[in-house]
Amino acid sequence: MRGRPALFTRYESDSAMLPTTTQRVWLLVGLLVVAGAAVWLPRDWLILIATAFIASVGVIGLNLVTGYAGQVSLGHAFFLGVGAYAGAAFGGEATDKLVGFGLDVVLWIPLAGLVAAVIGAAIAPIAVRLRGLYLAFLTLGLVFLGEHVFREWDSVTGGPGIGRKPGVLRLAGWRFDLDGEIAGYAVTREQQIYWLALIVLIIMAFAAKNIVRSRIGRAFAAVRDRDIAAEVMGIDLTRYKVLAFAVSSFYAGVAGSLLFTVTGFVNTNSFNLLLSFAYIAMVVIGGAASITGSIMGATFLTLLPRLIDGAGGVLPFLKVSSQGLLSTSQLERIVFGALIIGFLIFEPRGLNGIWMRIRNYWKAWPFSY
Amino acid sequence: MTATIDRPSRPDGSIRVSSLPGRLRELASRQPESIALREKEFGIWRETTYGEYWHDVQSAAMAMWQLGVRPGDKVAIQSENRESWVIADLAAQAIQAVSVGLYATNPTAEVAYLLRHSESKILIAEDQEQVDKALAVEDLPDLEKIVYVEPRGVRAYIDPRLMSWAAFMAAGRAALEDDPHRVNGLVDTIDQESTATLVYTSGTTGPPKGAMLSHRNLTWASESAEDLIAAGGLPKGQPQLLSYLPLCHVFGRLYDVCGALAMGSCVNFAESIETVVADLAEIQPTYFPAPPRIWEKMHALVNIRMSDASFVKKALYTVFLKVGMKNAERLLATGSRGFVGEILHKVGQVLVYRSLQRKLGMQRCRQATSGAAPIAPEVIKFFLAIGIPLYEGWGMTETTALGTGNLPGNARLGTIGKAVNDDVMIRLEDDGEILIKSPGIFQGYFKNPEATAETIDADGWMHTGDVGEWDGDFLRIIDRKKDIIITAGGKNVSPSEIENQLKVSPFIKEAMVIGDRRKYLTALIGIELDTTSNWAQRKGITFTTYRDLSEKPEVIALIQKQVDAANEHFARVETIKRFVLIPKELDHEEGELTATQKLKRKVLEDRFSDLIEQMY
């Protein structure tokens, strides 16, 4: 009700994502600023932030299954890979050695997601029987299986050391991956990819937000908190665990299909355990069970190397080359490790937890609780 | 209409009506789509429009008519505040019957007395608990039907008198279809001088007395409420009220029925007394009446929360509370904050006050009122300081809740203000007793002509039992006539003033000053469990029960400090020399408090006589 934001006469407004006009306006302003930033951001930053957007989609997917539904998955790299190759196959050009259907981008992104989702759903029934550490190991196995398949299936992946190009960002003849002109303004390839990634992220983030605040999301949370209790309450465990894996894999597939369009090249050994760990780290640092946190975590860890590089020019003990006390790549790994440990110990709710704390400070004003 | 309309019609041309149901009918035709009632159900507020409200009242009225309720018959309602309460109340009045409110907390013995004494023909009982109380009473020759609102637990009961609210309303709706004009006709012929409702006084001494309020009393209160509000400037949009004060008490009825119908406002029913704080924050009512207990509790809440706040917040609060207190003094003295004060207030509003108001649910409150019992001036000043326009009013059941009031720009701290309008005349008897004459003066006590004669004299002046004095134009209450303490030294002392000063402390919930015909004053003090246990936890004092906590030497020392602070406000003879902490929380069920949480002094004096004697 107007002027009385906490007075709800309908459930729709009670559970609305943005209950007040002020919030809606601020979100719109924020999105316009982010979109508009593409105009003046340098190329390398555009690429980096676009990567962060795409990674965010992947992290949201992992957060759905691990953060919300509580099913630890170390196999996210595998599903990213599936998405990447499905995208490349559906959207790439066919050559004498490689499969390629040359579809439009609006088709091959969802198709990549679907392929990953189908595989996720197919594997899920096995995962449903396991919990905790055992599930983590099972999903770990997926990564190794995946690496093998990616290496051997030359007609799709191009084979080790050769690789292939990802799907072509083509829509009704328009190419996002080439410099062009919109309404008389020159737009670069990077700007277009940035905007495309932003749009995909907005769609996927809103969809995820809706999943988690609906019946499905509540079921996920119940399964996470205690699966036996959830079952007692009438939640079909198999159904919701399969759903969690399928939805999560769909997100991974979408993210995977786009992840390499930025660099323009997919390598078969990209989808290793380290990638899975990086995504787990993004979930932990961003904040488990939070969509906003997923985006914060992905952005932060994607930009981290660049920030450390920047620090290399400022801090005297850092050298870009291997001489000196520490190289930036060494420091990067140390910081990465320290961040995971630090967040787990001091802020288990991640960046989102910090943000919530800041928000609560003002929300509780002038009280402290 | 048979009754004369003796007040001029209002500027907007709408007519003054002769009864509350008539007023509702007018609103239903004037603004049928606006929201009249809201009740929280499964987490959301379900709305009823004025059109539906009037239809429901007509249906309930027809249902009562079918059950044999005729003009003059009594309809008892025992329920917490909810839609069916006001619907039943207005329905009974519409068919010229008389509604009788019972507190949901009334124990069986009182229910028996009230139902018997009022000769109620039907009872609207909220739930199984209330039904059980009524069924436990034997020998109720007049009671023919018990309508229960919540069917849970009652379905299996076999008693020919039982009927569900749903069935009651369904029967009423069907009857209304068949005979759509009967209720209208009855409303048109309401005699203003006939009794509309019986309000049983809480009875700090003796059994409750049923004050008969006529339709004229209620419409006068309704119109006066409207005038009072119009004087303070009309709010933007529809006024919102939170109904949580018991509707069987005249203070709650004044706002939630009389006032609401006067302004065409929306009445939101609190889920329960425990959720009032949360409901307040959701509703942010436009007008908010509360007894001192609620204000003291809010004051304590702010104090405790602020003492737990972080450094910056605490510092800002301390500064702006000081600024606010200065502003409040100025506001009371001159009616405005002054130029600098206004600027400081605006700054404070942004930094501190606004968020505090929102937390307390007072952000949109245009007028907050303290009534039903005396309040300590400090508390009022505190709320004025943080920008909540809290003023004290005074009225009684027997004056239809309206008597005197402080108004913004026309207030004096520590007084109960001036007569609410020109209809009210006030004078003081030689012994200081306040006499009042107004169109709101009740008709008398039901079946108790002796008590009526004692209260209303031959000239129509009502003897209030309160002793007061003039402070310029403002009336100041000293105390209830019968409560005034005369010490062994012959000094007159007003216990309530001292008690309220004690209750300013967040750690003190109840206080009763003793000293009649004694050498010095002492007090029985009950601690506030929430705040004191919070304090004890932070001090690392372990305790188990309320009694255990009350007996801790640290707690006694803490209360001693509060008593010392309160003593500073009084002359030597009026200070509390000794006190004891009551080992239990006082309770209505055990007869220590009235339904409105007032102390039953006699009962307490008897029950704790050993504690009292210890102090002398």
C-alpha cells in the first residue's frame, strides 16, 4: 500500500522482488549505469567485465544446487564444458572435421543450456542417493570423465592441442562479434559482447530469483536444511534434487556456451578441477544461497587478477616478471587461497553477508538490532 | 428520522445522523468502495469495504432479529478485537437492541456475573475458550443462543444453544434477501435517547457496573471526535486506525467505532496484543490512542535498544534527544519550536527521529493520545522530543470517553488539558472533585439506581470521583478521590503521581504507593521482566524465575537507584522511604489487576500485607 510499505493485502506484494517504487527506480538506474558504462570503459575492461557477467550466470547455477539445495557439486566444470561444446556445435560453422549447425545465438544459447540440463538430469538420480562428501566425490568423478570425453571426441571438440572456435554470435545476420554500427554510432565487438552478456545475466538472474522465492526455492531450502525433515513435510526428494541438478546444469550450460566467445577459442583442457574449484570459491566468497552474492563473487574473483596486476605497478615488492620477491601470478594464487580461508572463517555468508551487514546497519538505524 | 438533529449540518452538506448504524449506512452509500476494515489472516491483511461492512451489519442484524432479539434486548460479545466484534455491535444497535462487551480475559466467574446481570439474550463468543466459559455457567435463563466465531474445537460440542458465526451470517443474509427493508426501517426509527450499549466499568472496587450509553452519547462522541480531528488539520488520504484497545472499553470504542465512523477511516485489527508492535510498524496508524502502559513500554524499548546501540548511533541519539527535549519544552510553552528549533528538528528528523518513528509505527501518526490512566510528564515530553505528537486526554466510561484533552499548540504538561469542546462543562466541587456535564454523560448504571444517583446529581452534573485543580485554563488531576493518601502527619499525597514517576524507569512495571495513616510512604514495586532480565544478563547475574530475579540484591540495588531518581521530583514527605519487590507478576486472572491492567489496591494490600507490614 502506498506510503505504508509493510502493509500487504495480497501475497503477491508480500513476496514481491522489488516491493517499493523506490527500489524499482534504483534498480533501473543501476542497470542503466552498468549498461552505459560500456561507452567509456576501455576494451580490456569490457572483456573482463563481460567475462564476469557470464561467470555470474555459471555461479548462480552452482549456487542454486549447492547454496540453495545444499548439494555440493564439484562437477560444475564438466557442465560448463558441455555447454561450451554444445554451443560450439549448434552455433559454430561446420568444417570437414568439425560438427557445426550455424544456428542463431538466440537458439544455441538455450540449446547449450538444455543439453547440459539433460545430462545433469540424467546423472542426478545417482547423485540423489548420496550426500555430503560422497556426493562431492561423485561429482568430482564427472570432471575426470568429462576431460576424457572432451579430449577424445574430436568431431565436436577439435581434440587436444587443436580445439575449436565457440558458437558464432549471430542474430538474423547481425554479428555481435564484429565491430559494427548501431543507429549511426560505431560500436565495438567488445561493447556488443558486454551488452549481450549483461542481457543474458539479467534474464538468468531474474529467473533464478523467481525460482528461489517460489515453491521450488522453498523446497530446495528445506532439502538443504534437512532432507529427511523435508521428505516428512511431503517434499519429493528425488524430484527436487533432480530439478536442482538440471536447473543448475542449465545455467552452467548457458554460461559455458558464452564463456569462450570472449576469447574466441575453446581448449579441451579448460574444464578441469581447478575451474570447478574456482566456481566453488566464487560461491563461497560471494555468499551461499544468494543470487546477488553469486554476481558479487563472480565479479570479484574475475576482476581480482587484474586488480593484482594493477597493484604490481604500485607496490615495490611486486614484480610482473619472475624476479623480485613475489610475482603477480604467485601473489594471485596466495590471495585466492587466503580469501577462501578468510571468508570461510570470518564471513561465511560472503560478500553478500558483508553487504547485508552494511544494509542492516542502516535499516536498524538508530538501533543496532 | 424521529430524533431531532440538534447540531448544524456540516459544511460538505452531509447530514448529522442519529445513530452509529445510520452513520455507517451513510458512509456505505457515499464511499462504498473504500476500505472499512482490515483483518490479518495468514500473513496478509484481508479487506472489507464500507459497502460490504454495511451489508454484513444488516445481515447480522437480520440474523439477530430472527433469533428473537427485539429492541431493548441485550447482545453480549466476548471476543478479542476483530471484524465480527464491530459487526455484531453495530448490528445490535441497528435493530435497537443493546450491545454488551465482555473482555476476552474475563474469567468464568465474571462472565457469569456479567451475562446474568446484563440479561443477555445472545452471546457472540470468539472461540472455544469463551464458549467454555459461557457453558460452565449454569442458570442463565435469558441466554438463548451462543454464536461462536472460531469453530475450532467447538464443532463437537452438543448444546442446543450453540451456532456458528458462518451459519448465523448465512441465515442473516438469507433473511435480508427476503426482507431487505426491515433493518433500514429500524435504523430510521432509532430513538436517540434509548440505550445503545452497556459498558461495564472495570471495577477496581466491587463488582463491575454497567454504564448505559445512549445513541445520543455515541453520536455526540463520534461528532466531537471528528471536530477534534478536523481542528488538527485533515490527513491526506484515508485515516488508518489500529484496533487493539479492547473494544469493550470505552477508550477503544471511541476510536475504533465512533471515531472511525466519523472520519470514514479504515480500522485495522491487530492480530493479538502480543503482535501490536509489529502490527503498528505495518499499519503506521494516522491516529493512535494508548494507555500510559504502552507509552511507557515504547519509551523503555527505545532506551534499552539505544543503550545497546553502537557508538555513533548512540552519540547522535544523545545529542538529538537533548535537542528534542529543548524543542519539546518550547513547543509546550509557546506552541512552536521557533526558527532555530525547527531547523534543528528537521535535521534531527532526518538523522534520528524519522527512523525512530518508523520503528515505533508512528511515522504517519498525526495525533497520539494517552488516556485511560494518568501518565508521567517525562514520557510525554520524550515522545514530543522525537517528533511524535503525544498529548494526554481524559474521559471516563460515564462521559463516553470524552472529557478534556490537550491539543497541539494548546497543551500544558502534567495537566489533562481543557474541555474537548463547548458542549462540555466542567467545575470543581469544594473538595476538589471534578464535576462534568456534557451530551456524553451516560444514562445511568444498569439496574443500579443507587449508584446512578450517587454519580449524577439532580442538576445533571456527573461526579467523576477524580480530584483536580485548575492550572490556569488547564485542569490538573490530583488523583482518584478514594485513592488519595493522608499520611499520619496529615499530609495529602497523590499516589498515582508518584507511581507514574516510578514507572518512568524502564525497569519498573507496576508500582503501588502505600502510606494511608502511616508515618511515611512505602511502595510495592513489580519489576519489568524483559528489561530487567536483559540488564541482569549483561551484568552476568544468573537467575531462574521472576521471583528469583526480584530477590537478587543487585536488582534491589538497581530499583533503589530508580526510586532515588524518582524521589528527586518530590517534596520530602512525598518520597518513598522503603520499598519491596513483589515476588510475582500481577495478573487479571488472579484478581490483582482489572481487565484494563489497573491495580486493585484492596486486593494487593490484603495479599501482600505481610510485605507491607515489614516496611513499617
